[in-house]
Amino acid sequence: MNRYFRTLICSMALGAFALLAGCNKPPEAGGVAQTTAAHVADADVTANVKAALLRDPVLTKFAISIITLKGDVRLTGIVNTQSQIDAAIKLTRGTDGVHSIHDELTLKK
């Protein structure tokens, strides 16, 4: 019985060691810890969003301001319809480096 108990304790200790050793690995490149947003400069994100909005034939008519901080994009300005707001958000979301969008676009009264 003593030998069985020692074998059981050793097996449990080795299993615990294996689990703890796995927790010490650095995150893999491209994993959840790092995204493309972390690798694109804010100025580039702003320029890319602005270019995307200017390519849209409807949105190019509006003065939409874009401010980017650590991949978080803030859109401000006045547009005519909710569908224009939705289009601006969709174009922004499709731009590389955008982490989140703060929609501060308003409808013209």
C-alpha cells in the first residue's frame, strides 16, 4: 500500500507541475493578446478611415472628423440620415487597426 501511495502522490505532483509550467508560456504572436490594432499607428488608422469615408460618394459630402487614440476611433460630425451614420460606422469598422468605434455623429435637424 505504501508503494501505491507514493506512486499516486508522484503522479499528482507531476501533473500539477505540468499544468503550472503551461501557464508560464508567453502569448503566441497573433493570439488574443495581440491584434492588428496594436501594430497600426493611430495616424495611419485616422488616414485610412478618412480615405474610406472620402471614397464613399454620399459620405464625402459631409465634414466627418476622425480622432484615433490607441486604435479607438471617434467619429464626429453632422449627417442627414441614420443610414449615413450606419455606413460611416461600417466603413470605419472595416479599416485595419480599428479597435473600437465611438459614434458621435449626429443627425441634421
